[in-house]
Amino acid sequence: MIYIIVGLSLFFIAISFTLTETNAKYLLAGYNTMNEEDRKKVDIRSHVKYFKKFHLFLGCSFFIIGVALTYLVGENAGGIFIAVYPIMAYIYFIWRSAKHAKGLSTKSNKIGIAVLIGTLVLVIGLLALGFKNDPVVFDASKIEFQGSYGEQINPSEIQTVELVEQLPKITLKTNGFALGKINKGYFRTSEGEVVKLIINSDHKPYLLFTKNNGKKIYFSSNEKKNEEIYNEMKKVLPNIV
């Protein structure tokens, strides 16, 4: 998480030095499609100054707030900040840029703001879905993992259910949601094995479900202790637990 925060902070700071009065006619959207007469009407010097100031502030604030949230609140808070803060910052940047670059198309600014607001709503929706607790429910006839990456399994398909202290070392997310301590979907381990994770929290020990075909599902609840779920399964499904 910290590496991501540091990398993005340096990226934003580096961007602040990319735009100049000289190269703006090539790099600045809207300005680069104008003819020379229209460009003279734009206060490009003011905009370049604002562009640099904004990205320097974004890079520094992103680092300070991101690190503080990650260490003082937790990785989940840091992950939400990484996903949401830059989008909100750029909505503000586009809105304010009209003042610092008079003559640029306000129509394109409005479109840009609308697109970013739509993106922000989508990101918040995905975060809400990802952070929602996906439980495991079971009876003598089935084991069902609920949520976006859930599935229903017949107990006869399960070889064992056990408690484990550690997750395998994950090297790649192949299809899923991963932010902070929340991991849901399919992930590749350092040994090349693809496992399903439904990790609603970092509560240990984790529940490991191993199917007859060797496929593994690691589970952790955010509402109940995993040991309690394990003990309940012992009573309902004593042959596999």
C-alpha cells in the first residue's frame, strides 16, 4: 500500500513539471486544437502556473494524507483514499481551471466534470460492493458463499474444511477485488496455484475449504469469528470438518 502511495505521489509531482507555455499547444486539451488567433485570447501563463501549483499540492497531500490514514486508521481507509481522492481532486481542478485559462472551451470542461463525477459514483459503488460482508451459509445439503464471487457447493464436493493461520503468498490478482485487507475473487499464488479468496477481513485463523478436485477457497468473515463458523460447521457437516 505504501509503495502505491509513494509511487502515485511522485507521479503527480512529476506531472507538475510537464506542462509549459511552450508545449501547451501540443499537450493541453482544447488549447492544442485552437488556431493561433484563438490561443492569444487564452491566459496560458496563468493556467500553466495553476497547473503546476495544483499537481505539486496533489502529490504532497496525497502522500501525507495517504500515509496518515494507512498507519493511523488502517489499510482499508488508505485504499479508499487512493481510489477516491484523485478523482475528487481533478473534478475541482477542471472546475477551477476555467478561471485560470479564460478562453478555453467551458463545454469541454463541463463534459470532463460530468465524466469524472460518473466515474466517482461508479468507484464508490464498487467500493461499497467490495467492502460489503459476503457470508458463508450452510446446512446438511449445501455450502453457499454469497456475494459477487460466491458459489454454491454440495458437501460431497468438499474434501476438508480446516482453520489455517496464514494465506498463501499472493503474486497476482487474476479476477477479483483487492483493496487493503479485503480480497475477493481469484488470485495466483507464488507456487502458480489459482485460489479463490473471500476475505472480508484479516481476522485469523482463516477457513480453508479444499474441494475433491484440489481447488481451494479461503474465507474470513467480518461479522463473526471464523472459529465460531468452524464449530457450527462441525455440528452440521461432521464428515468434512
